[in-house]
Amino acid sequence: MTRKLRIMVDHGVCVGNDMCTNIAINLFALNDDLHSEPVNAAGDPLEKVLEAEENCPVSAINVEDEETGETLFP
């Protein structure tokens, strides 16, 4: 069973450095304000999603299990 994810980006913190879009290329895109946006929660495997979250230099990404509300990183 595939885990359903809730992926949020805090635009008040995001600096648009494009790290997440280079790691999880099918999940994240930069919007017109150059903030990261999750565009396809099922676009990349969980490992890539968590790698993108871990490598965000300003910790703007939060990933949770949609069903349990569990934060998946850290």
C-alpha cells in the first residue's frame, strides 16, 4: 500500500533556491513568485520527497502522512 502524503511549503520561509525541484523533479515546481509548490504529491517516490525535504536549506518543506498526521522528517 502506498502512503498518501500531505506536502506543504512555507512560502514565508522558502527562498526559491530550486534544490527541491532538482531532487524531486516530478513533485515540486517554482511558482511565479519563485517559491516551491508541490504540484504532484504522487510524482516521486517517498525517498525522493524526503530527500528534498532534508536538503531544503531553510527547512520550508514539511511532509506528513495524510492519514495519521505523522511528520515523516526529521
